[in-house]
Amino acid sequence: MKQTTWEDFMTAIAMITVILIIVCSISGAAMPYVKGEKMFKFIRYLVEVITSAAAGFIVFLLLRVTDIPGEWIAAFSGIAAYFGTRIMNVLYGLLTGRLKVMFHSGNRKDDSYGN
């Protein structure tokens, strides 16, 4: 009988994490349609599932190189996959919002010198 090793356990956690990412990305992308916030469009839903899964896998790969236990990596990856599209939209809004603030404040200074 082969004895179970730590590597076998980590492989099992990695497989569970992948399944969790897939389930969370499918359910997270479906929530706006279930709540009635959006009309269902298959292409939009598919893009949101893929985006959410990508966010979950990115978090999984980033956390995999750290010393965080596998269970926490699975949890954070699932959360990132569930909220993947929303997290990316928030980060995009923060990035573009800050850029707009920088550009608008630069334009205001130029306008004040013209007056």
C-alpha cells in the first residue's frame, strides 16, 4: 500500500481550488441575472465567466508562491473568482478615476493661469 504524502495532499487542494474557481466564476457571473439586474445575454455571461475565472487563477498563481496555507489560497481564489468581474471593474475605475483627477487638476491649473 502506498503511503499518502504531503505532495498528494497539496495536489488534492490544488484540484479542489480549480473546481472552486470554476464554480465560483459561473455562479458569480450569474448573480446579476438571477437578481434581475441585467437581461441575460449568453455572450456577456460567457465573457464574465472567463474574466472571473482568470481573476481566480491569477490570485491562485500569485498566492501559490507565498507561504500561505493551501486552504487560504483556495478561499481567496474562490472569492476572487466569484467577484472577479466586479473586482476588475473597481480596479479599472480606480485607475482611470485617479488618472482623470490628475489630468483634470493639471487642466485647472493651466486654466487659472490664463485668467
